[in-house]
Amino acid sequence: MGQDVDRTLFSRRDRQTYRSKVQRCLDALTLMLREHPFAHDEPMTGVEVELNLVDDDELVPALRGPQVLAALRGADFQPELGRWNMELNLPPRPLPGDEWRQFEHQLTDQLGLARAAADSCGARLAVIGILPTIEPRHLVVDALSSEDRYVVLNEQLMSLRGEPIRLDIAGDDPSGRHSVAPDHLFADFDSIAPEAACTSMQLHLQVHPDAFPGYWNAAQCLAGVQLAVGANSPFLLRSRLWAETRIPLFEQSCDVRTVELRNQGVRPRVWFGERWISSILDLFSENGRYFPGLLPLTEDTDPLLDLKEGRVPQLDELRLHNGTIWRWNRPVYDVAGGVPHVRVENRVLPAGPTAVDMVANALLFYGLLRTLVEADRPLWSSMSFEAAQENFTTAARHGLDGPLYWPGSGWIRPDELVLRKLLPQAADGLARWGVAASVIDRYLTVIERRCLHRRTGAAWQLDAVAALEQRGADRVTALRGMFGRYLEHSEANEPVHTWPLPHAA
């Protein structure tokens, strides 16, 4: 949700008007999809990376985001929900050639600028899914950004919920591979500050509306694989929880439903979805049908009149509404240079551990998307939506240790699935995009080695904490010691599978 918000109070009439405008936007989009040309240029990709700031001593959140952003003075960096967060928005770029090798250089350079700006403000930059050193005292309303849109978002979400945000996350380790025992976190909060503890990497892919359903369905199929291979968030509030604890944390911290509404089956605002789609309209229509307006702001424009008079409608209300429903794969409508386009926004992956790891995660996703979409028989025709959702949850819980269901392979461990089947498919898909062979080899080799070593960011964090606890450190000291090493390795941009572990006693 990046749009500015200039109001904090909404009337009952505002909500009625907003609902009508969302429907009018849907009517306009329906006509556009039938009759209006959309962007046909080479598909563009985009990346957003959410970042954290920590202090130099205890490596806990440093509420210096505004100062660091002022020091950066760059349009590529934006404020985020927490005052210890900020977001890096990198310019769109195509896939072919060595564009993504150049992207790694650009990402590394931008992270370097952010680290220098943070250092000038007495802070350090952390690129990770959840800060392992965060404490309940940091997750308070005073730690939220003073930006109007975040103030209003907090007020509206808490008002709709009508009671504290409850986190109830139980860790699990059926494999017993990690010696850090799982915990059960149970805590209440009086603001949406826990959401700010989630920092992700968001991948965009512009596609033609006719192709959008296939790309979205394919992205849903891949969500479990992405999480298993890219997990980087095993700790929250001193507790060892899921391999990618960011998933339940985000779902619960934005859940406006009371227990009774959940029992009725009311849909959550953070959700995986419930069915395969045949049109992008399916998703936008669900948004309007199931979810009340969170920020019922309306513009004076009429999208249907804009169409009639030859203007490209901005669909402001539809876009604002879409930005307050956090699908893990979200549809995006936008206008650039007077031409409308649609994108798949993939929100599955955590930030980090390094620039090279993040680029590898992105290219695995883009390569597999192309292959799945162009397959003679779509994968989703032989895989139930429920299986894709179960894969997503299993991977978030267990990372590489939880078997996934895959048509033609049955139940299979994610690393074996990637090594045996998906890496060649990803390479083929990237080649179809026109990606240079040297780029394919560099980044898919990172994924291959990560799977061979079974060493994701989450696995490294767990093993490092275990080693420090075996030396006699308590949990707080072990987390801080692990995180200090994490920051050093992350800054060096060496892929996580190469990171050494502290020596156990």
C-alpha cells in the first residue's frame, strides 16, 4: 500500500461511496480487458526489498529510519511501517542478457549506500526476514512510522479488530535435524507493530492480461518451493518457531477477524486464496466481494467516463483497495507512460541473506514461471489448489525438512525436488526469457549448492544458535552472537551455503 492518505476519519457514507467506486472501477477494468490495448512490450521485472536498522551494541531495532532516509536523499528508498524499517525500490528491468548480473551489482551498491547512511546515524543495516533480537518492548505503537498512511492503517485495522492483536505460533521440528528445541509463542499487542517485524523481498513481473491467469496459477504452485529454498526467519521474540515465521506473523498481525468471525469462515486479509483463476478479474472481484474498505478514500474521477472520453483510467479506488488485501501473490494494475499494464506481485520471500542469494531466489522463480506457463499440460490441472496451499504452509513450517506434493513425483523433500526436476526446468525457462548462459549458471548454481548443503538462511541461523548454546550461552546471548556473525557474512555478499558456523564446545 504505497498511496498517500490525507484523512484519518471516515463516515458511513464514505464507506458506501467507496464500495460503489470500487465496483465502478471493476466495471471499467472489465471493459478495458475486452477492448483496450495493454502493454505489449518486453516483460519487465521489478524488485522491492524491505530493510531493518539495528543499533551497534545489542543489535536491537534502531528507530532511526527517518534520519537514515534523510541522509540517503534518494528516491529508491522509502519509509516503511516501523521506524526501524525502510524499503528499497529498484527500477524495473527486463530479464534477457546479463541484466540480472548488473542487477546484483546495483543491489549491492544500493545496500552499500544504505549501510553507509545507517552508519552515519549510529545504526547498522540488516537484510533478514525477521530480526532475531527484537523484543516485545520494540513492538509498540510509538515505534511505528509517523507517515499518515501508516498511522491510519494502524487505526483502521485495530478498530476493525476491536481487541488486541494475538500472536499464537507453535514451532515444530518433526525431523529433529536442528538441536534448538521449538517453542510456542503466545502474546498480545495493542497495535499492528508486529507486522513491521516482517521484512520481505517482493518480485514483480509484467505480463499481458491474457497471460496473467497462467502466471498467477504458476506462482501459486511455486510458493511452497520458494519458501522451502528461501526460508530466513526462524526466530521471533527469542522463540524458535517456523523456518519462515514471517508467514504466520504477517497473517496474524494483520488479522482483523475476531475468533467468532474466524469460526464463521470469514476470509483473512492476508491469504493464499482459494481457487485457480481464469482471469485477473477473478482476483479483483474477490477483493471487492469479500473485503470491506479499510481506507475508504475516493477520487472525483469517473473511470467509465474516462474510458468513454478516450482517457486511460487510473482506477484509484481499485488499486487502493487491492493494496489493503495482502495476497501472497497479488494482482497489480498500473499505468506507465499513459499505457495500462498488469503485473504479478510475488510476496512470498523474505529479505536476505545476501544480494547474491536474493538474485538467485528471484531467477529460480522467474525461470520456473516461464516453464510452467508454457508446459503442454499446466501443472495446476493435475494439482489441487488445496495441495498448493498445503505445500505453502508445510514449507513455511519446516523449510527443507517438510515433504511437498508435486505431480509426477508424489511427496518429495523440497531439496530433492529442486535438484532432480526444478533446476533444469528453471534453466530452460530462463533461456526462453533470453537470459545469458553465464547468468543462469551463476545463480542457479547458488540454488543447487544451497540444496546440496541443505543450508538456507533459516538453517544457518538455527545451527549457529545451537552451536553457541552448546558453548553455554543463554538464548539472548546466542541470538545476539549469531546475528552479529550474520551481519558480517551478509555484508560480504557470500552466498549463505558458504557461511561457516561458530565452533561448538
